[in-house]
Amino acid sequence: MTLIIAEAGVNHNGQEKLAFALVDAAHKAGADIVKFQTFKAKNLVTEEAKQAEYQVTNTKKQESQLAMLSRLELSYEIHHDLVKYCNSLGIEFLSTAFDLESLDFLVNDLGLIRLKLPSGELTNAPLVLAHARTGCDLIISTGMATLSEIEAALGVIAFGYTAAQDEKPSMLGFQEAYASEAGQKALKEKVTILHCTTEYPAPMAEINLRAMDTLGRAFDLAAGYSDHSEGITIPIAAVARGAVLIEKHFTLDKSMEGPDHKASLEPQELGAMVKAIRQIEVALGSNVKTPTESEVKNKSVARKSLVAAVDIQEGEELTESNLTIKRPGTGLSPYRYWELVGSKASKVYKAGELILE
């Protein structure tokens, strides 16, 4: 089954009550995982860092990233409460760490065994390495990245999984780890790679969904899709193309203040997406083309047989004029038409009677 991550992100606006309501909505929609973002704003951005254009547009407020993100932090205490609540509902808690302190908290305090590396951190080699050295399974988003940047990050991850903790990181070490049998084995067992377009919302013309296929082939890894487009069409299409994982932002209300609400699904839309994905999974079936159980009973009704077009006497020659093809399909196959033309009728046939030669 496709793993479905409902990305709450920072759509809680830093409010505990909203965070728990987002968990409820994700669970009700049928998502497998609800994901948040864990960071200390002071560790993430400088005081001079500017907002992205979409953040200014969506928040209708121009300020520093530090000011914006400081309002969106969740305390460590709330994280603990969210994990307990998720466990009680049977939905997996996941969060993205944007700094080393947050990563340590997620792994060593919360005990997460699966981690998500966001697109913006793909080239942050020390953080990428720290993720791999936890030994956790990794989900890697690749928005804004070239194939060479993705390969470089996978080299760091392969090194983190296979090298001794005291081995000094180096470009050569990363390359050797990526090329090694052990490194490739670790990547295949532990890494899922996600195609992503880093814009909120992502323009349809820039989705380039076929790139998901390219990632899977290029790196021989399980591939999925992290979606920032409007609506639910593209995630559904991604599943039809073979995505093993779908990540989608959601919110309680798109009109709320905050950078990501406008590019998110509301709860009923999230539920519709999950339902559609589960239907697609069933509909994909297998690679075998054969009549299904329900089709078999319809063969005799939908297919045709050789039929007497007019009354035919015993011994009369069967011709194109006195033979026709009609339903039902319980008589001779039309494939025998040319075989019978020119032969003699073995019995009397009434017009409309099945030919039984």
C-alpha cells in the first residue's frame, strides 16, 4: 500500500490546540502518518534571512524568517504529548528536523525510527550525515535539486549508514560508500526518495511528474511524491504512476494566517485524496491480462456467435448471404465463419437460430 503522510507542518500556527486538532483530522481522513516540523528558529535562520515570495504572499506580512518561524515553533513538551496522542489513535507521528538539536531530540527523546529530510536541507551535508548516522529509515525530498546533488546526498547517507562513527567524513569517503555494495544495500533497504516541486502552490506546468520515474530508475530506489500543487489530482496521478509514498500538506482552514495554509488541503479534501488513492491501489491490480471473475459471466452475453440469417435447409450451402453474426456468444465462434462458408448445412436452421455445425 502507498504510505500516505498528512503534512501538518507548521499549520498549527504554534498553537497546541490546533496541533492536536490536526492529528485528529489526519487520523479521520485515513492517513498513515501525520508529520510536523521540529526546529529552533534561532538555529535555523539568521536575523537577516528574508521570507520566500510565497511566504510574503500567503501571510500578507513582510518580516524576517526569524520573526515568522519563531511564532511557529512547538515546544518539546507538546511534541511528547503529540506522540502519546498519535499512539493512542494508531497513527504514526513523524516530524522533520531542521537542525542538529532538533534531530537529536526526535531520535533520542521521542524515539522516532523514521525521519524525513526536507528539500531545503538536501545540500546540508552535516545534517544529512547526522540523519544517516541515527540508523533510522529516511524519506528524502528532492525539490530544487539536480541529479548530481541528489547523488551527492545519497553518498553522504551511504557513508553515514556504513562507515564507523569515528571515520572522518570526506568527499572521497562519500563517493566510495555510494559505490560500495554495502552502501547500495543500505540505501535500498532504508531510503525512499521523493520527487517534489518547491513552490507553494506548485504550478501545474512545473510539476514534471515523470521526474519521479527518473529518480526511481536513476538511483534504483523506491520513489514517491511530495506534493505542493493545489487539489488532489497530482497525488492520485502519482500513485497511478507507481508512487510508494505520498506526502501532502493539510490544514484545518485554508483562510488561516500562515505561510503554508493556502497550498494545503482542508480535512474533507484530505479524506477524499486518501479514499481516491486507496481506490487507485485496488484498481491497479496485477500485470496479468486475463478475464476477471466478473467478466467471465458476461462473455456469453456480450460476445457473438454464428447465426442463420434466413431459413436454411439441410444440405444447403452455407454462404455469406445466409450466415450472420449476432449475440449471444453461446454458439460457434465467429472465427469459424470462413471455415463454414461453402460447406453444406447438416440440418435445418430457422432464421436467427445458432449454427451448430
